[in-house]
Amino acid sequence: MVNNNKNEVSIAASICTTSASDMPRSLANHLYENGAFMIFLDVPQTTEFGIDYKSWHVGPKFLGLKMIPPGVHFIFFSVKTAPRIGFFHHFKEKEILLRKWDSAREDMIIEPCSADEIERVRSNLKSMDDGLAPYPFETYRSWFSLSNYITEKTVERLRPENQYSRITGQAELITLETEMMEKEGVHGHPSSCVDRDHPRRIRFVDEDGLPIMKIRDGFQIRFTEIPPYAAAISSKAENSLDRSWQLHKILADLNGEWFEFLGELQFAFVCFLMGQVYEGFEQWKRLIHLLCSCIKELIECKELYMALISVLHFQLKECPEDFFVDIVSRDNFLTTTLSRLFGNINESIKKSVSDFVVLLSQWKEMDELFVSAKQLHLDKKHVLTNAVNIITPVLREM
């Protein structure tokens, strides 16, 4: 189920509430010997670099991070006023992740690393120690509370398919014309070229005459698409306002792993909060709205909804009170959406209580039936058949 089986390093990290410099030496040594390292070479001074909940502007000695607790982490950086670029990575115990800076492209690059090169870096860790910043353990609990359902599987399922799995708020956009030209390449005649044989140029514009833009393939975060609402209505749902059909379909595609669904909810929130990617916020809102619009699944997926309350609690702690207020309408998205959820919970409780009262009355009727049977010496099979007929309709309704 949930990735809660922590190893010794994660347990040690989870109890830390202070920085590495203030923790007991024995604990610091344990985390150093068993934690992961990220080596990031040739990063220019003043570049913003961060992991999870904390960021710094690097100095001249910066070589990377040490003592990283095993598990999923979000690493990000930005140069000057450029948008943040980040990526998720699932660190293994004692892993060394090696990255380099390309000054010409002003970007992080991944060069092929042999096992020998990794071991060479490992043997030099002591000499590099002054340039390795310790993981910010004072914020680890906050990070863990925002990411405890994000697993390696979640990262692999959602990450962009570009070479570096990069996530950025300034996605690489291209026009549909450019995309067509790139797909046609040198084969045939590009549809966007104009000559004597092709006097017209294919253009894709919106209603205002502006070029239609799209994110270049491989740079989209592969968020789950919510099944169309119209399809849910056409599926003969008992209540057209109940969006349980959509949630059930998504959970079925995830092999019933509701915790993987919550992993995506946290993934989207982190993309927005740390990665500054607006699409993360939009997906987060879509998933919250879906969860708060389900009635049937509220009963059938109790574990999901019980865990959701905790997830939301820690996420909302990170947001100012007016964060979700629509600037134009002044409507608060969360107030409206969560009111629907609490209303559905209230109705479910009322229905459960009502069903329980009916069940009690039916049990009483059955009890009276058995007493009568004993007194009148009725056939046991006949009595049991009547009892089943009494109780079955009630159980089906619950």
C-alpha cells in the first residue's frame, strides 16, 4: 500500500527538527554514511538552488548536497530572474546523483557516467565535503507531510518525457505550424511553405487570429485526465450531480490504488508550490473538485477520504487565507468546494444512521420471528427463508 516502510535513514531523518550542525554527532555520522548525495558541478555563483522546502543562492565553493534522506525529493534551480526548473528524483540509500552545469545553455545537463566515475566521486567525497551543503533537516517533517504519498511509481508515471524530466513554469511552446513542419521534416513539401506549386500556406489561428500555441511534446507533466462529465451522465448514474463514476474510472485505471491518486494530488501541489508551475495548481483544483463532488465513492472509498483530510490539512497550512479567492468574483474555491464535501459527508452519515435504524427494526422483527418459531415449533428452513427475505433488501441499500 502506502510507502510507509521507512528504513533507518528515513527514521533518523524524520525525528530531526534541527539543522545538521545542531544534531548529535552520532546521528549526523549515520546520516552522512547512509544518506544520498547530489553532486552538481560548475554551478555559477548566485544561482538559486533548492531541494524540497528550502533554497539558497550558491557560493563559490558549492559542489552539491549531502546526507539526503532516501525517498522522493524535488530539486530545483534558476538563474537570475529566469523561471525555476525542477525535477523529482527518488534517491536510494548511499546513491550518488551526478549533474553538471552547461554555461553556454545556462542549464543543467546529464552526461553519461560510468560506474567507475561514480566510484571515483565516492572516493573523493571527504575532500569535497566543504562544498557539500547538508540536507535541511529542519524542514524535513514539513516536506514529508507534503509528499508522503508520492512514490517512485508516482514520479515515473507523471514526469515529463523530456531528457531531464524537467518541470518548469515556462514550458517550451511552439505553434501548430511549427509542429507540423517538424513532423514533416525533410520528407515531402512543408505545409507552411509558399511557392508556385503551393500558393497557400496552412495556418492555425484562434478566433482572434493569433497563432495557436501548444507545449512541445515531452515537456508536459503527464497528469491524469479526468473522464468527461458528459460521459458520466450518459452512464446512467443515479444522480447526475454525483461524479463518483469519474473517480471510480480513475481509480480503476490505477488498479484501485487510492494512495497513488493521493500521490498525484501531492505531486501537483508540489509542482505549483515549489516548482511555480501553474498547471500543477490547476490539476490540484481539478482533483479536489472531483473528490468533493462524489457521493457513492465517499462511502465505498472510506480510506481514501480519511487520508484526504490529513493531506489537505498539511497543504492548506502552506497557503495564506486569501490564496484561493477569485480576484474577480471574490468567491473562495476551497470554501465552496469543501462545503460540498462536508455536505456529502453529512448526508452519508444521515443515510447510514437511517439504514442502521431500519436494520435494527428488521433484526427485531427477525428476533420475534425466531421466538414465534420456537414457540410454535415451525420448520427451521421456512423460518430462515423468511428471515433472509426480511434482511436482504436492507443490506443491499446500505
